[in-house]
Amino acid sequence: HLTLPSHIAADDPEAAQALWRLEPGEERTVINVAFSESTLGKYHGYVHIKTDVDTLIIPFQISVVAETLRYEPGLLDFGLLHALAQSSEQPLVVHNVGDSDVLVRAVSPAAPDAALSVQMATQTLLIPGETLQIATLVFTPQVDGHFSGSVLVHSEGKPLEVNYAARVLVGNLTLAGNNAFPCMKPQAQNRAYTLINYFPVAVELWSVSVLSSAFNAAFARGSRVLKPMSGLKNVVLLEYTPPSSCVSGTTFIVVETNVTTLRAALHYYDGLLTAVLGESPPATGRDSATESPVGSATRGALAKDGSGAGGYQRAAGGPPSFLGSSIDFGTMGESERRTRMLTLVNNNPVSLRVRSFSRTLSALQVVLRGVHLADGNETAYEGSAVVGGALPYRPPSRTGSGSTTLLLLPPYAYATLAVTVAAQEAHLIVSRAQVKSAIAFKTDVETRSFSLLYSVVSGSLSFAPPP
């Protein structure tokens, strides 16, 4: 059927008459032609236009074909995004509902959209009845609000139009409180946490859980709705019961809401030092993201907990460089001095204080080379030890006295020490195993002791002139 352009009212004969009056060289839309037909086939027709100068006959041919491609469920939803420049990717999967092969040549936005990009590697051929992913749509918003549009899937017939939508709500949900739990003592620990809503809309609390059987989580009685830009104090309740075997590790608390999913780290720790022979520390058990308002946190160098606790633990054992209770200096000559590097690692989410250092050999010196964070950068620290200087020592009987700090190791930091031994005369050494507990480091949790093993030989090496 034929209709006048949309800006011409049907009951305005003067405007309609003016529409049909064209000046020399003028171009103008004077009529719209629409065609609708549900029966497949080819259709022919014409439009007859008579003017005061000439008569025009405009032919047309229209083919009505069956639907070949289909997208289900009908709307490609990028979901709710919580930060500007945060991308959301969605696969574009189509189904060939026709009875012949369809070659998808390209996918393009129906209208320009700076936030939308289409990733399509090659053209895709779909046989009848086949369902395939033909492209990936990426939405990266620059402003908040509601967004919608469509993309066109180009094949041999009419392009398939796929609608998309996204909602961008800038903000986050934060869990406030101490998230580190000591597991050295078997008593249960109870804590309450505050949730803070930084979204511009109200947040309804739906559920809370922890990915470890050692924790019980629940909401406190009362309101479970956080008003925009406000918080609820002590709304999340946690109970932690340390397992019989205390091992440092990380698990996660998950809070489901109507707006987002909060996933925050909970650390449990044994407070022990890890010792490594050499200057290169092992990968610590730190999780790289302790609190993540949305999405999944990235885990660090952690081993999967095989106990069924549902968390992650620091890997047991380790490479051969992990120390037990002795440092072997090998065979030395009389009066020879030999140095071994010792690294003390704080693989815990809290600071550890080395209260004192003791030694049982006078011919021994331990020098602090430096204190570094887990990323290798040197850091300032508290304590009476001086970088480049020998550690002050106390006799073993006094290692537990006082509350001074010799060396403070921040969470996941490590200290590098140079341990130097001067060999005694050979007749004073009966066996390598005679030297025991030569050095010890006292913390608030343990006394870490190391035996220094070596043997001494006497003699000399000389050069004689050739005969």
C-alpha cells in the first residue's frame, strides 16, 4: 500500500498539494511504498505516477523467502556492570532453521555504538539444523545507565537482527572487618562484620556463605536492606573453628544480593616462619585480591585443599631448598670462613615479630641483608636489626624474655640473612653431627632453631716446580 511521508498530515490537503509541486532540479520523497506478504514466492508490480508533464511507471520485484537463521532466547543480555570501562563479553550463537546451507559473512552493529565491539575471526558456514557461535560481542561502557541496540548477521538473505541490552551501575559493596584468623588454638572465634553499600540504589541481602567447612556464616537479625551510600553495622556474623591440623590458607565469603555478588577473602594462619636456603624466596601463600566486590578473586601460588575444607592452603613440602632444622656448610679447611644465605619468609596475612636471636657458637655471625615484600621490592620495617649489620644476640636462656622487636616481617614479606661460620681447628670437631642448635629465632609463636653442620680437615695445597 501507499502512504504519504510521515510529516504530512492526511487531513491537510494544502500540505499534500504542496508536496507534489517540485521545482526544477529538486528531489523530494512524495510517497512511501509498503509491501507485506506471508506466502513464499516472487511478486511483481508497479507504481503509476501521473504528472502534468509526464507519466511514470515504476516496476518492482520482491522475493519472499523462508527464515533461515534464528537467535534464541531473542535478547543478548550483557547483564549488570558495576564499573566504567569494565567489559562484558557474550557469545553470539545462531541456529540454521532452514533446509539449505547458510554462509554467515559478517556481523555488524545496526547503528554506531562506541561501547560495542564485534569479534569475528572468519566467515561461518552452517548446515541445516546446526547451531554455532559465529562471533563474540564485547560491551565496554563509558557512562552509567541503560543501553540497548542491535547487531545484524549478514548472510545471503535478509540480515538477522539480534537485539542486545546492558545496564551499568557504578559502585561496589564492601565487607569491613578483620579477615585474618589464627588457627594455633582450638577455641572457636566469633566476629561481626559491617557491609557498606557504595551503589546509588538500595541493596537487598539474599544469602551469605563461606567456601570452607571451618566457618559458619549468617546474617544478624533485623534489616537486610542497605540504603544507597550507607552501611549496616555487624550485619554479617562469622564463627571460625580451627581444624585439628593448623595450616595457613585462604578461603572466601560470598554474599549474594539483588545488585551484585560480594566475594571477599578470609585468611587463616599458623603464625610460623618458613625457611629457605638461598636468597630467592618461595611463592608465598598470599591471595592477590583479599577483597573483591564483584567477580572472582585471582588466586596466588596456592595448593588446593585436599581435606574438603573448601578453601586453599599453603602447599606443604616444597622444593629441596625448603629447610628443615639444619644448614650444611660442607667440608672446610682450618680457619676457613664460609657463608650460606638464609631466607626467612612470613607466609601469613599478619605481621610476624622476631623477638630475639641466639647462637651457641662464638665463631658465627648472622648479617641482615634486607627485608622485601612478596613482589621483591625492599620495604622499611621496624626492629633493632640494621641492614648490613650483624644481628645482636642473646644467650639461649634469655630468648623468651622481654617484648622487644629484633625484626618485624610484614605480611608475605621475607628477610635475607647471611650466615657465616669460621671453622675451628680440626681436632676440636669429632663429627659433623656434633654441632646442634647453633642459631635460633624467637617469635611470639615459636622458636625456630637450626643446626649448622660442617667438618674440618687440616693440611695444605702447594705448587712444586716442574722437574
